[in-house]
Amino acid sequence: MNAIDIRPMTRADLPAVLELERGGFSHPWTEAMFVAELDNPQARVDLLHLDGWLAAYLCSWFLCGELHVLNVATAPAFRRRGLARRLLAEAMDRCRPLGLERVLLEVRVSNAAAIALYESHGFRRDGVRKRYYPDGEDALLMTLIIPEVPPGN
């Protein structure tokens, strides 16, 4: 049936999130990094469950009209189903009534699938952070400007 449930992460979710993280990244976030996000009032980690299984998450900050996407992960068994796209859209929809003006993120220059996802949402390439990741890989900076909608539209 593919029942989707999106909700904020709690400390009780840490073991499952860490398992997903370790299964998807060569340099996974640590438990301390996730705890810091849970303690940060500007941060939110959204979990997407598909048929009861943790399938993906998105960690972001919302501050001064900007949504900064820090980390997105989809469990290998659930990839290529549009779940990251769904989480990104959900985060943007949640922030629009709060005055969302732009969405910012960094992505590994080698992550062609993620870059294609962001470009399909209208993100533009803004620059490169040299040796941004722990292994020395560069990060591509990407931005999506949220257009103002005239009153009555």
C-alpha cells in the first residue's frame, strides 16, 4: 500500500537513524551530531516512514527566511522512489508560511543523483567549497530562490 508518514525525529529514533546513516554514507554523522541537531531550536530532522519502516530523513535549519538543508539520506532499499524529493517538498511547504525566501545546501560534487534531484526542484549551482568534506571532496553550493507570490494568487 505504501503508507507514508513524515514526522520530526525524537531521541528514541536515534538507533534507527544511526543505522540508516551508517548504511548510506562512507563518512556518516555520529550520534553526537544528531543529538546536537535535536537540541538546536533552529534545527529539525524529519523522518519518513514507508509502510512502518524508516526509509529516509532530512535534517535542516530554518533561520531568517532561509532553509538550510544539512543532510538527506535514504536507506538503500528505498532509493529511487522519490522519498528525498518528498521530504524536501515537505520541509519547504512547512517553512513557506514562516516567510521562506530561499533554500541553501551543499552536496558532494560526485553525487550526480542528488544534484539532479536539486536541479529538478529549480536549485542553481552557486559555487564550490574546496575540500569541504572530511575525505577532501569538494562541495557544490546550490540555492533555490522562492518566488514571491503576489497577493490574491
